[in-house]
Amino acid sequence: MPFDPATIITSAVVGGFAGLVFATWKTGREETAKRRMLAQDRVQEAVGEMLADVIAYQAGLGGGRDHETGYFILNYQWASAVVIAARGLGPVRQHLVNIRLRYLVGELAYSVASAKPATSGQETMGTAIAAMFQANREGTFTPRQLTGLLDIALKDEPKSKSVKKLRRQLRRLSKSW
């Protein structure tokens, strides 16, 4: 007898098991890729509005930020939106987004946004954080912790190097780099 039944059965079982493992692995990889692409789209959407504001400011169509007003809450809410959008990214891209976000909004706004991101209906959280920020304003935090490139550039002239740098950083952030 040229074919042994045990060999045929063993071959069928091993082949079926290998096919099952490969199909499961491939499906998992496809789902991970879809999740990461969706997260990249969400990050791009969250950053896109700020990028459009910066482009309008650079073109002289929009207003910047004045030196007296604090923009901590706006930075915190924007950073929260980006942090929430970046949750589905892979670990390397998420780390790169977090580094760039920390540079853009400042250490304090980033730390609060990553610890407790604001949701759209959470105005009381923002008010509480603003009160905490105002209470500790006298010398507790260093200027680097309070401001990021976003505040620095939007308080500068529209054609300055800092605005160009901000635009470049936002473009990179929108691509999740």
C-alpha cells in the first residue's frame, strides 16, 4: 500500500492546524492595521483644526494669542483630544505623538491631559484645573512647564520663525510622527 492512513491523517491534522494558526495570525494583523489607521485618522482630525488656525494666523486671517490671557484650558482640551485619538496607535508612534504634544502645549498641560483627558461635556473639570493652575501660579511652576511652542508662537508675529516651526510640528503631529 503506497499511502499509510496514519500519515494521511497526521498530514491533514497538521495542515489544518497550520492553516488555522496562519488565518488567526493574519486576521489579527489586519485588525491591528485597521485600528492603527483609524487612530491615525483621528489624530489627523484632532490636529487639523489647530493646524488650520495656525495657517490662518500665519496668513494674517486669524488672531493670535495675547500675552495677558492664559490659554491653559484651551491647550488642555486640545491635548486631551489628541491623547484620546492617539490611543489606538502603535507604541512607537504613540510615544512620538506624546513627545511632540508635550513640546507643543507644555509639560503641565500635557501631564494633566494624559492623566485625566477632558471629554466634550466635562467643563467642570476644566474649571477645576484652571483654579488649581491660578492658585499655584506664583513661582511653583517653571515657565517651560507652563508654556509650549503653541503659546510662544501664537503670541509672536505671524511671519516669525516660531510660527513656521509650530506649523511644521503640527504637520508632523497630524501624520503621527
